[in-house]
Amino acid sequence: MSEHAAEFVSPRRMASYAPIASAAVAAILTFTPWHLAPLIALPFLLYAVFGGLSERRRNERLGTIALAIAGIITTLWVLTFGLVYTTMK
């Protein structure tokens, strides 16, 4: 991982964009069927990896927000799926 990438995904930087990412996740998941959440997270993750995390620093703020959105959606989906699976078992 390059120096820039390590600086880019630092916990401090991610935390500074958490309110924006949380609001976006809430808006997205309000209108999305829960079983489609990973598909909704995929474009955000792809943008973060291929657009926002590039070495050019052009879109680093949007990349960080996109990465946070993808992470939040995926984490919530996995936790919910695990909870449903264990209670239905």
C-alpha cells in the first residue's frame, strides 16, 4: 500500500466523513429491499477502489465517503443476515 493510500483510509479521515455516509446509507436503505443491499453497496465500493482511492487525489473525499457507505451497508447486511439465519435455525 502506498503512503497516499495509507493516509487516505486512516481511521481519523473515515470518522470525519461518517455523518455524511450514515445519512446516505439511511436514505438508500429506506427505499431498498434488504436482500438487494449488497448490490447497492457494490457501485460505491467499486467507485471507492477505482476512482476515489487513485493516486491522483482528485476525488479523495468522494472516495472516502463511497468506501464508508459500502462498508456500512455491507456490515449491516451481514449482521442482519447472520441474525436472521441464527434465529431461523
